[in-house]
Amino acid sequence: MMKKILLFSCVITFLFLPSALSAKQVYKIEISGTIDRGLAPYIERVLREASNADAIVFEMNTLGGLVDSAIQIRDALLNSDRQTITFINKRAISAGALIALSTNHIVMSPGASIGAATPIQVDIMNKGNPVNEKYLSYFRAEMRATAEKTGRRGDIAEAMVDPDVEIPGISEKGKLLTLTTDDALKYGIAEQKVNNFEEALALFDLSGAQVLTIEMNWAERVVRVITSPTVSLLLMMFGFIGVFIEFKTPGFGLPGTVGVLCLSLFFWGHFLVRLAGWEEIILFTVGVILLMLELLVIPGFGVVGVLGIVAIFTSLVLSLIGRFDLMTFGDLVNMAISKVMAALIGSLIVSIVFFKIFPRTSVGKQVILTTTQEHEDGYVAQKGERQALIGLLGISLTPLHPAGTVEIDEKRYDVVTEGEFIEKGHRVEVIDAEGMRIVVREVENA
């Protein structure tokens, strides 16, 4: 009986194994919505994973997006040795047209369109403006070279970018070229009209192929979010707010930690999409270290803290300058500085409002010293109040080297030691109090 079962298994394996081994494999990538900076790393990863695939098929329905991301995807597609196919399911406009032209084959659904790829530059107010002739000429050449590389008409690709390109019978001077499905077939931009994805596969002898759809991983999804203009601006703002609050409070605590985390998240996302490089990250790290030294080691705030802020500011500006954009370098720098300054001013406003409101809350009253010194008192506390502190015990809230802050009877006081260093969290005793000067020394914990 066992022999019969084994024989049957061998027959089944013999019959079905060849067909299983010969099954073709297709990777499917959907490009819909806006082409943002997070899309390029995702497509590059899929192209690497699909190194043994029979074809990579893009199902596209997009109105375009960032030019630098489209160029990054274009380069990856032209460098791939896999068969690449774009199924335009409704539209491939602007940056989408460049990506479509970068693939080996283009098929389109009925009523679809491709073209209208003239580049624009978006200012800090998110308003699109025409690019100058220098960059228009560059992108026109980029589109033409891409079309010619994949065996299509370069003049048609140029007409999609520059309204001044005239092609008799196809494109009028002064109008951007956008082709319908029938026009694209007529002029050799697309190869066939198909109704759905399955028909597109059948056209290239891929019917019955194993279709693999690689989803974005969590990191790529996060990167797409944090590199968007709005979120990256908010990350900078919260980073600055955390640093500002930390300057107003002793030691280094939650606000500073949140601020550094926000700025680190900003750099992580921009590093993955190749906007920030190691130079910017090193500069940012140096800035954070300098700020840490100023807050934790060096009393007061001086040159080291200023250098730290300058380093962080410069690294943020550099990380906002892409490897390609449709502006001059001076315009790019001005745009980046404007964005960082907008985040800085916004954070200043929020911080001022915070310090006006927070001290009035129950939590704020517990952690913020609310006593003030009036001019008529000579900017010093009343003698009796200070003298009464002598002999009292407290806890150091910050390292005392020799200046810092302690808590005595649930109140915070700025103090100095007699010269020795006292770590945070140690018991101290007030040994002298004269004017604004309160002197403490460390006592043994009970």
C-alpha cells in the first residue's frame, strides 16, 4: 500500500512540476495619486527584488508630482534589464508621462491620456510658477532622450513639455501636447488599447503568469508621509519648539528629547529619499552635541550653543536642496532658507504662547518658578525670605557646576556651590543666602 502511495506521488509530481517551474512571474506596481519623494525608493526596491521576473508592469493613474522623484525612477527603469510595461489606466500626466516613456512598452485603456509634462516650480506658498528657459530646455531634452531610448518619437515627447514645439498635424504652437489613447496609438507612443490589466498581460504572452504585488513596507510609508512639505515643516517646528522649551528649563528633559527626535525623524526621511546625505547628518549631529554640551555641561548660554544652532540650521537648509530641481542654485538656497525660517518663526510664536499659558496651569505651577523680583525691592528677594532658607535641605534638579537649580520645599531656586561639582538628584543643604546668591553644599543621603 505504501509503495502505491509513493508511486502515485511521483506521478503527480512528474505531471505538474514542469508546469509549475515554467510558470511566468510578473511584478505589479501601482502608481496612483501624487508622485512624491517616497515613491522612488519603493520602486527601486521592487526593481531589485524583481531581478528574475519575466516582466514588471506599472498600472498608472496619476496627474504627476515631483520632477526629481520622476527622474530618479526614470534612471532606475532605464538601468533595469527586465521587461517593463506601463498600463495607463486613465492618465499619465506630467511626471507620470516621463515614467511611462521610460518603460519598454506602453498600453492604454480606452479614454486614457498622456502628456502635459511642462515643469513648474512650487514656491513656499505652494503656488506653481513657470520655470525659466534654462530648465525648460533641460527637461525637454530629458523627455526627448527618454523617448528615443525606448524607441519612441522624441519630438512628441518634447511637445509634451514645451508649448513652443510645433509638430505639423500633431501639435500647435502655443499649446502643450496631450495625447488620447487613439492619438498615442496613431503616433507610436502606445502599442495597444486594452480594457484591463489581464488583457495587458495577455498582449505580452503573460496570461496565467504569477502576479506579485509588493506592498510598501512600514518605513517607505512613513517616509512618504514625513517627506511631504507639510509634515516636514511641522517636524522642524516641533523640533525647534522642543529646543526652545529646553532652553527655558534646567537640565535636559522631555521637551529637548522630543525636539531632537522630531529633527532626527526629519533627517531620517530626507536621507532615505536622497535629499540629505551623510554631510548634513554629521553637521546636524555636531550641532546637537554642541547644544547638549551647552545645556548639560557649560553654565549659561554662549558661543558653543550659538554654534550648535547654526550647525543645525545649516544642515536643515542643505537637506531641503534636492539633487535636481527646476530652479537656479540661488533660488534653491533661498527657498530652503525660507522654509526653515518659516518653521523657526512658527515655533517661536507657539513657544511664546506656550510660556504665556502653561505657567497658569496646575502642572505649570508645579514646575515653573513664579516668584519675581520687583524694581522697588532692588531686584533681590526680601532678606527674611532668603535667610530663612539657611539650613534647609533640598534636591539638585540639575548638575551644579557650580551653578544650577535645586528644589527646596517644592520651590525651585537658582543656586551655586562653593566650587565643587554636585550631580543631579543629590541632597543639598543651604549654607548661606545673601541677596540673590544662595550657596549650597552636598550632604550625605540618609
